[in-house]
Amino acid sequence: MSEIIQQKKQSDWSWQWQEYQDDSLFLFQEWIHPHTLEIFRDKDAVDCGCGGGQHAAFVAPFARSVLGIDLNTVELAKERNSHFGNVSFLEADLATVRLDRPRDIAYCIGVIQHTDNPDKTFANIKTFVKPGGLLLLWCYAKEGNWPNWLILEPLKNWFLLKLSKSVLNALAFFLTGLIYPFVYTIYLLPLAFLPYYEYFGNWRKLSFRRNQLNVFDKLNAPTTHFIPREQVERWFNAEEFANVRIDHYKGVSWRVSGVKKN
């Protein structure tokens, strides 16, 4: 396996996944829908951007093997999955690493939008899948996310990323608490035109701590791209993929799957 690294390591992610552990199985199941965890049964899978190893832990009980790839948090993911004998990890850049062989399934959940070059990253990720294999993707959408890319991203680059992580985490706690009254009042009314109306439906299913992670993640990510639908359609084009499904999940993200052609 080649481990040529072009994207720089970002300690922001190490801090985040040391502080938080995402155990929201139902979200992972929704992000891979209409597929289920059974698709991993006796398959070799690649976790593209494994973070703290939470998704590998969901897949491992079903899969024959899971290879988690990450540039920043491999040691943490390895520690949290040490009880699985079928999980291994590789520290590498998703946009440049070359695997020894393609696998049955590759999944990239909430990661590609944080890479330096999502097009280059996707072009490499699709090589991880053998012909007839399945590629699963979940990423931020440009459509429906205007408060983030228009307001939060400039503010983050100008100010927020200069704060210490402990201060940023305290700010995430405060903002999470500030959002809750709206989620349980105005956002319970039939006002689907409100920004993040569908998205906040998930907040009511998650713990405060998990929602704080959602907020901290958006404040903390050093690089964030918001992917328009046409870019996703270009990635999962008809020449290379069959059975493509693209869903605008909760009005703010893309949930995509496709079978790689020969």
C-alpha cells in the first residue's frame, strides 16, 4: 500500500474525536439507506475517513474485514476497536493512497467535504471498490445549507478557528442550548420553509451531547466544502456506476449509493 500524503494533518480532528465519541447507530443506518448493515455481511469494506472509529465499530460485527483509513486519528480508532479481530487501520490521505486490492464496499460518511479537493478524493475512493462493488457516500449539500456557507464559514475562518479548542467547545455547548428552545417550539409547527426544518427533526432524537458534537463539528472543521447536486451526479455518472440513488437527506446533505461497473 502506498502512503503518499499530500493533504496536511489537522490536529483539529484529533481533538474532536478524543473529546467526543459518536454512538448514533440510527444516523449511520439512515446515511446508508436504503441499504442496511446486512450489506456488509461477509464482505470486505473500506471506511474512508474513519475518524474515531465509530462507523467501523458498527460494520465490524457483520463484515469479513474492515479497513479504516484516516490521516489524523488512526491511533484513537485502533484503540477503540481493539476488541475486533477483523478491523485494521491505515494512516493515509484519501486522495492519494493506493490500496493493495479493491474491496466489496467502500463508504465515506461525512468526510469528503472536509478534504482539500473533494473531486480528487472521490476519484481515488472509487478505486477502492471492485467491479460490482458498492460505494456509499454521505456529504454536506450546498442546497439547503446557505446559513452555513454564507455566514458561518466566513466567520469561522476569520475568527472561530483562532480560538482554543476548549473555548470553542464551550461556545458549542452554549449554542446548542440556545438552539433547543426553537427546536421544541417553532420547529414543531408545520413551517417547512424554515431553514433546517427537517434537519432539526433529528435533534429531537439525539442526546444533548450528540447535538453539541454536531455544533462543534461545524465550528471546528478547518476545511468544509458544500457539494452541489451536479457535482454528486458527475461523481456517480452512468458510465461508471449503476443503480445510482441520490437523496437530499433532511434538506441539507446528500445520501448517495452506486454499484461500480466493470
